[in-house]
Amino acid sequence: MARIVGIGYQSYQELIENNIFYIDKTLFIKEWWENFDKVTLITRPRRFGKTLNISMVEQFFSYDYAGREDLFEGMKLWEDAKYHSMQGNFPVISLSFAGVKETKDFGEMRKMMCRLIYEQYNKYNFLLKAEGLMEEKEKELFYAVSWEMPDHIAAMSLNMLSRLL
């Protein structure tokens, strides 16, 4: 079956599962992993695949995709066997601000960003049950994360979630 050339796809999984034409960029994962950079800044003009690449990275590493080797089999990265054991074995915090830019109102934009953070906290709420992982103040912060959280909670929230994971 001929592959379709798709436009506007932002999910790596969706491209692969629907046999959409895709230029293999999986070696980006290897390059990023082996560089040991503390921070990675990806700057490209609009429509250059930033969100799609982040989706690919998330779907490679995230627990949510454990056992989904099928998404990477046949890709360049999969030729390096040392990466097989990494697939689906890490907690991943992934935030896409693609939908946030749709509003011109600062208050609405802030609420949308808080919702993205809240969704990540909801995904990892099992951390609350882990014995000895959090002090009482950290648990209070965890529970304070919401769509309506104050700025100081939002500012600390991703840092804390990163440390806990």
C-alpha cells in the first residue's frame, strides 16, 4: 500500500500506525541521549516538526509506551540494540504549548498552561502513595496543583515533579 503524505500531524504514534510518510528522525534520540546536555533548546520556524519530534522522544522513553517497540522497529535508532532496553522505561514530563497559543487573553492562556501542568501531576499521582518520598510540605504542594493554582505554585510545580520522578 502506498504511503500517504500527511500534513499537520503532531503525534509520532499516529504517523506510524497510519502508515503516513515519515522521514526517519529517530537518530535525534540517540544524539540527544549521548550528548548529556543539561538543557536542550530546539528552535525552528513554525511547521518544522518540533512538536512531532518531541512526541517521538516521549513515545520512545515513556512508560506509557512500554512494549510499543513496533513504533520504532525498522527505524535507524532501532538498529542500535542498546536502545531496545530504553524503550518505554522512563517517566516523561511532556508539555505541548501548541494549543496555548490559540488564545490572546493572558488569563485564559495562564489557565491553559496550569491545566497542562495539572494533567502531568494527575498522570503521576501514584507518587503520593510512595512511602517516604515526600515531606508534608511537598504533599501540600502536590495537592495545590490545579487549573486555578496561584503563580508561586505553578512556578515550583514542574521542578518538584521532575525531582520526584
